[in-house]
Amino acid sequence: MKNSIGNHFDNLSQDTKEAINHSIEYYKLDLLKKTALSLIIGGRFILIIGVVVLILLFLSLGLSFWIGNQLGSVSYGFFIVGGVYLILLFIISIFGKKILERPVFNLLNKILHPDEDDKN
């Protein structure tokens, strides 16, 4: 009888170790998947931001020269475009957090909890 109880405890201990090891492996794979997805989305975001910055740069230069030529001095064009960007900076600094907070949290929630999308 003692031998039988001892075998049950040994089996229980071994099964518990296997279950813990399987859980650890599952969470490692889940972390790897989420990390890879985060890096892919982050890389895409950086590429898109880089292209948008280049487009804005060339459009700003073109607009500055055009406005400057219309006003008779190229420097006026650059001052006007710079002033528009300064006003835009103030608006973003005042209202930017409220506008950007929810989309960023939603994106992170989709990355970290992709299974919840299927339930909704």
C-alpha cells in the first residue's frame, strides 16, 4: 500500500513538472509571437513615418519657394510655412495626447491580446 501511494505521488510530481514545463514553453512561444508582431508593426511604422517626413519636407520646400516667389522674397515663404508649422505644433501639444492616446492603446491591446478580437 505504501508503495502504491508513493508511486501516485511520484506520478503526480512528474505530471506537475511536465504541466509546468508545457506552460513555460507555451508562454515562451506566445512571447516570441508577440515580440515578432511588435517588431514588424514598429518597423512598418518607422518606414511610413520616414516616407511621410520626406514627403512633408519636399512639399514644405516647394510651398515655401512658391509663396516666397508670389510675395517677392523667398524668405517670406519660409517664414510663413515655418509659422504654420509652429501653430500646428502648439495645437498638437495641446490636443495631441487626447487624439493619440486611444489609437495607441487599441493597437497595443490588439498586439498583446489578439484572441479578444474573435470574441467581440
